[in-house]
Amino acid sequence: MAQRVGRRALLQSTAVGIAGLAGCTTFGDQSTSQTPKFIDLTAINLHDAPHTAHVRLELDGETVYRESKQMAASELDHSRGAVFSEYPTTAEPYVLSAWRDDRPETDARTLDFASFDTECLAVQLMIGTYGRNVETPRLAIYYGFNCSASS
């Protein structure tokens, strides 16, 4: 005959288990941080006008990669994109800067790889209209940590 476990007992054991896991991750050796490997860099244009995405990658204040990609205007249900290539992929504390064609480089958005403690980092730039201002396109930097994408 199967043993019935009360709701309260189940919740208490789950809470203890979660607290135990949190303790393992919180109190582990935090001195071994890692800088992520750069595994992917793409851009998507969601705007109904063509745009160019500009990217600069710096290491210790020196530019190690610079590239621009043109993207056609997005059409109904079809966004346009570009794939960047030949950027450095080693695990280094890069600073990525990105801006769109009609903005000066001084207005670039940045992403500091040193602020992440993960094995890998994938970056996607998106140009489109967000929020209340639907007339003026903006550039946003999205990132992810799916290391299996680089396999």
C-alpha cells in the first residue's frame, strides 16, 4: 500500500531541499570566477527601414575587432539579420560596443564581459522600436549563456 505524504510535510521537505541547494551555490568557492568565451554575434533589424549595425570589441582599451553589417528593411512577418564573423572567441574580458547607422559611436551601447561569471556568452543586437516611442528605432543588446550553441 502506498504511503500518503501530507501537503505540509511535502512543502517542508521541499523548502529544506531548496535551502540546501542555495547554500551549496552561495557558499561555494567564489574565488574561481571565469571570463566567458565569446561564441556568437548576430544582429536583427525589426524596423521597416534598412539599418547598419556597427560593433567594436576592445581588450584592455585596444580595439581587437571592428565590423559593420548592413541589413535590409524588415517586412511583415520577416525580420532581416546579419551574422558577424572572425571576431575573437577566446575567454577574455572584452568590452563590446554597438551602435546603429544614424547614431554617433559615442552613443554606443556597451557590454562588459568581465561582469559575467559564465562559461560562454552569445550576443544579439536588435534594432527596432520599443516602448512608447514607436517612431524612432533603438538598438538593444541581448545576451545568452547557451554554450551548446557553439558546438
